Amino acid sequence: MKAGKLWLAIAAWLGVVTIAHAEPPRVVVSIKPIHSLAALVLDGVAVPELLVKGSNSPHTYTLKPSETRVLHEADVFIRIGEGVEPFTAKLVASLPGSVAVVTLMDTPDLLLLPRRQNAAFEEHSHEEHRDGHKGDEAGTDAHVWLDPENGVKLVQRLAQVLSKRFPPFASQIQRNAANAQAMLAALDKELEATTRSIKDKPFAVYHDAIQYFEHRYGLKAVGSILISPDVPASGKRLSDLRRQAASLNALCVFGEPQSDARLLATITEGTPMRSAVLDAEGLSLDPGPGLYAELLRKLARDMQSCLAR
């Protein structure tokens, strides 16, 4: 064997030995969509721990003592930011310095959209910017994962952070990230095809959670029932939305897995509008590496099913 090939073989063997003796990373992730992306990046390296499990909403989540212990023993904690996971504000402040906290809202070049504050959305209201700054988070829509292009940026950020934190696994993490980005590019084209027939069909939502999906595929939301999922709708807001939806000929009102069906009925009663459920956070889906793609596919299918009739 020539000397060059011999050294390559030795280097490869040493890499395998290093990985075999390295401790698996202990990574905790806040919510299902981001856990799915982290699982793709860590495939064959480690299985990340999901914090907000089952059908629990991160907007109203309260940590259990056992989960607090898991977080204190983690190497890395990954979250979107306080706009989606308000319970993480005090949590992050209490974690030991040994836990690296990754706030994905700070990801460079991430597409960020402002939160829409009114019951009726203004046409062309998607005023975008591409920065990740903590100071902007209070006025920013934090559901950033619903744009697959943002998904690519999140995968890149995860790969960068995890490769640096866990050098023995860096090559595997980078390969996984490249595979995930290729999958997301194909998914984006698939979703574009699925949503093409509903681009100009107006609809209303329970709360303003799918703006990034709308923006990516040119969809037409006319308003939301709630400003925030934990702030009840007033009678005036319901009247405003009902009037807005009727004036713009909204075809559907989309609820959520935990929304109040009575509110949807109030909006649609006596009108030709239909109602359906959209699950923007994957609350009804099983966690794992396949969840992210299934979440976006299901979102597109459920919207297409209600709007295309």
C-alpha cells in the first residue's frame, strides 16, 4: 500500500476509534418540529430528547421536575425562542454554564416576519427581513419552521453548533445536514405543487400561526380569531372577523388541535364557509426525524382539501 493511502486508512481508522470511545451527545430540544430537524442532523450520532411531548402546546407548557433535571444534565438545549416557548425564559436563566443554549430565532439570514396584530390582515402584509436578533423577538412571528427555506437555515445552524460542540462526530453531522438540506429542497417543490391550486382562495385561521407557510406559497389568509393562543377572543373580534371573512368570501376557517370548536361554529354559522383543523406544531404527530416533512405535507393537504372544494 502506498504511503498516502496508508495514512488515509490510518486516519479513517483513528476517526472510527475516536467516535467509538466518545460519549454520545446529550441534546434536549423544546418542540417537535425542531426536534425532528435535530434528529435528522444527529442521525447515527445520538437521539435528541424532546421536551414538549404529546399534544401539549409550548405556548402554555409548564416544566415537570424530572424534565428540569434532564435539562441540567444536558450538553445542549435547543429552542426556537420565547415567542413560541415562553416557559423557557426563566429556565434558560437557571441552567448551569455547562449547558449550551441554542436559540434558533437568532439564526443568521433567517427569514423573519412581524406578528400581525389585527383581526383582519391587510393585503400584502408580509413585511420580511432576514436577521436573527433577540431584541426583535417580541414583535416577530416565531413560527419560523413553517418555511422549508428557513428549515434549511435551521439545519445549517444546528450542524454548525453541534459539529463545534462535538468534534468527534463533526463529519457525520455535516453529512447528515447535507442530506437533510437536499430533502428539504425536494419537499419545497412538492409543497409548491400541492398548494398551487389554492393560491388565491381566502381563508381565516384560529390564531396567526401559519404566516410563514402562507408567505412561502402565496396563500391568502384574511384574519385570525385570536391575537394570541392564550388570550380569549372578544365578541367584537369575532364580529370583526366574521364580517371580514364574509366580505372577502373566505372559503374556510381553520382551527387547531386544541381550539374551541364553538368559536369556529360562531364564525361559520349561517355562511357557506367550511371549517377544518391545521396542526402547525405537529401536536397530533409522532416525534422523530420524519415529523418535519410530514407536518408540512399534512398542512398542505389539509388546506388543499378544505379550500379546493
